[in-house]
Amino acid sequence: MALSFLAHSGLAGTASLQSAAEESGCRLLYVVAEQPRDVEAAFSAGFLRGARLLRRHDAPAVLRDQRVAGVIVSSPPEEASEIVIDALRAGKGVFCERLPSKDRQTAEACFDEADRCGRPLVCGFYKRFDPALQFLCKKVRDSRALGRIHRISTISSIYPAASLNFLKKSGGIFYNAAVHDIDIISLLLGESAPDTVFSLGHAFCADMAYLKDADTVAVSMKFPSGAIVTLDISQHCTKSCDQRLEVHGSQGALRVDNRNPLGITEHGTSVSLCSQTHADRYRDAHRELFRHFIRTLKGKEPPMITKEQFLWTMQVAAAAEQSWRNGSAVDLRNEATEAAVIKTEIL
């Protein structure tokens, strides 16, 4: 099965490109980027053997190639929707590694186009494919091992920190990081959205303040079931990624901790005993997400992330950002958040 990879210079998804090149039965034919040399610099020559590196204006030729069954889109949301729709209309399945759009109507149009064309559109909510989190979901949702869920808390510190250019184009902390934790929480609780959202945040980095974005946020949510959720998210991590999740229920608690082969946790200011990047922590999740995409191309299963799930996740992220900017809680019970526009442009 041949796959074409479409990337925007500086935002190319190395995890997806690696999965496409390494997955058995797949062949990477093209890499389309604004600056192909950036892609060459990021990967060894052997890794990209057999793939043609092309510029963005060559993309229509890629889509006309009948050997190409799927397209991987790693462009920023402001550019992704056009590529997604063009690929779907060319009869290709699409894996959108980031967000197809930050605008609700545009994102909805992408999903509707996929339905019209009869081709899969898979969105990159990679955390739901992490083996540890999948195990937790089965215990919480399927086995009801914890009884009624009372509280969930997550800590998500990303290392290394994303570049300022990346954050500006990806939508900032709420759309680059928070959406993935919001998706996992919705999956764990089986509830699409909370009743109430309240956020606090701060920009410890001067450059982030200049972008009018935060690099550290705390998001509190209350769901219709009564469950209280707190998300602790930071893009100001300097030593190693920190990814933890705790679920407390009426019959017990479960916790997903950082993977540390030494079994030692260190919280001081000295050099970390076992530094781990975000890409390393979620390598298996990205691989399983890509395999899911392959199965959708083969017609073995539908895309796991539905249009409704994606739109609700984005609306909750919008509410979290709105709360941070306005300094007040957002009530989603009456859908007070304006649904027509999910995200305003970062100045």
C-alpha cells in the first residue's frame, strides 16, 4: 500500500513519517514540503530511500498518482483543511496528524467531505492509542473496576518545548496540548463535554507573553455525572517530559505514571536521572494510531475519532481558552460558547 506524506516546513511530523517508512506493507512515495532540505536534514538518506521530495506546488501531481492510497497531513491547522479536502476529492484516505482546522465550520466540512467521498479521515488524537491509557480505559469504562468516577487529574509537561513558530501556527497550548487530554478525559468518562470549564494560566517565557499565549495552564472541569477533572499542562518543561494521570472512583483509584526504567523519581534541580522526550513517551501510541489509519484504508474499521467527538473536543478547548482569557468560568450546559468560531487568531 503506497502512502504520500504531505508536510509543512518546520512542522513535519517525524513520528508519522517514521511510521509510514517502517510499517510493513507500506511504501512512502512522496514527501511534499515547502523546504525539502529541512526534511533531508531531519532524516538519514537511507530512511527516505525511494521517496521523492517535492515542493508544495507539486502536490497535485502526487494526488493524481493512482498508486497513492493515503495522504498524511502534518501542516498547521490554518493550512491543513485545503490539503485534506483536495486529498479526499482525489480519492485518498487522509491521516491529519494535527487539526484539520481550528474553525468549526471548516473542520466539519472536512469530515462531511470524507463521508461524501467515502474515504476515511483520521485525526491525530494519539493519546487514546497509548497502550497504558487504553488499559486504563478498559478498567474504568468496560470493567467498571473503580465504580463511579469522582475525580480525574492529569499532568502533562512537554519536553522538549515546541518552538514559538510551531506554537503560533498550531494554535498555542490549548490546541497543541490540552486537546489531547480533553479527548482522553471524554473517553474515560463516556461524556462528550463538561457542564463547566474554568482555566488559569500564565506565560513564564517572555516570548509566549508576546504571542499572547500561556505556557502553563490549569483547567478545571465538572461533568454532568458529577466527576471533577483537573488538567495541569505545561510547555515550560526543561529536563524530561512528565505525563501522569490519576482516576479516583467510589471503589478505588488507578494511576498511570511516567515510564522510568530505573524506577527512581527525581524532583530536584540537578540533571535528570532518566530524561525522556515526549516523542519517546508516545512512540507506541503514534505507531498504533498509524496502524489504525492503515486499517481504515483497507476498510477493516471506521475512523475511531468521529466528527462529533472531534467537534466537542475542540469546543471544550475553546471554552478553556475563553475562560483563561476572560478570567471567568464558561457554562457549556446551554452551549453559551459561540459554536461558529472555535479559535481566534493569535496575534
